[in-house]
Amino acid sequence: MINLILFGPPGSGKGTQATKLVEKYELLHISTGDLFRYEMGNDTPLGKKAKEYISKGELVPDEVTIGMLVNKVIANPDVKGYIFDGYPRNIDQAEALDKILAEMGTEVSGLISLQVDDEEIVKRILNRGKTSGRSDDNDENIIRNRIEVYKGETRPVFDFYAPRDKAFEVDGIGSIEEIFDRLCARIDQF
Ligand code: AMP
């Protein structure tokens, strides 16, 4: 199995690249952001809870997020692998992921972080906000808070996988095709 964590700050192109990677490698794309937006769209209790945090650019609490992620993984055991997009966002989530994959007899193959600087991120997300319909993409203060949360809580996940030689960086600036080729070159070494 290939179990890839596609990592990087908000707006670094994880979703765009994941869509292309799942096609090439026939993996299941699991985006916790998309799962939350689906729940919010259906106004479920989970969606209502998630909205309280997403609207402020904060992380949805682990007791909600980890359960949702684990359910999605165990509901789809017969796949060639997974691409985790937007998960894990802190160390506890990473430990929970390692645990569920170990229970399934597999493990994280690698984490690839897309490198994009802050000002480019703000520009990209504001641009995406014109069409995404996401309220968290339209307010510069919320976007900057998401970047701070990434630096404080999420970036340590890179250092969690690095000692096992599983964390890699890829330049996230360039055309979609260029970045895709860089990612594939890395994945092909897993
Ligand atoms: P994304 O689509 O990945 O940018 O996620 C949008 C928002 O959903 C984030 O800003 C968080 O509020 C929430 N979210 C997504 N994934 C997670 C996660 N793994 N842990 C906590 N919150 C998350």
C-alpha cells in the first residue's frame, strides 16, 4: 500500500495535487476539510460543531476529527492506499493515524510537504475565495490565523515523521504540472 500524507500550509495546493495523484496511483483521497464541509452542507450535528471552529480558522477538536477520520479509513479497507489531505494537523492526530494503520497491518509510507511562503498563500486563498464559496477563504484575518495555527500546531507533525526518514519537502511554487511531477518523483521512491 502507499499511504501518503500530503502536507503543507492552507492554500499550498494539497487538494489540487491530491485529485491528480489519486488518479495516477489509484488511491483513496481523504480530505478532512472536505468531510467537514459535507457535514456542514447537510447541517448535521458534526457539521454544526465543526463550523464553530472552521469559521474562525481554528482546528476542529480532536475528539470530533479523529473519530471521523478513523471511520472513513475503516469503511474503506480494500484500497491500494490512501492520500491524507489536511490530516494529521497535530501530533495526537498523527499518533491516532499511525495506530489505525498499524491495526490494518500497514503504515504511513511518507509525508510530503508543499513549501509555499505566507504572502503567496494569502494571495492564493483570497483568489480561491472568489469561487470556493468558503467563508474561511474570504477574510484575510481568518486566513492569517489558519497560517499561524499551521505553524504552531501542524508543522510539528513534519518533525514527528522526520526521524523515521519519512518526511520530505517539495517546492510548491510553479505550474500544477511541474509540482505534480516533483511529487510523483518523490512518491516513486517510496
Ligand atoms: P482544509 O480544507 O484542509 O483547509 O480545512 C478547512 C478547515 O477545516 C480547517 O481550517 C480546520 O478548521 C478544519 N479541519 C480540516 N482538517 C482538520 C483536522 N485534521 N483537524 C482539525 N481541523 C481540521
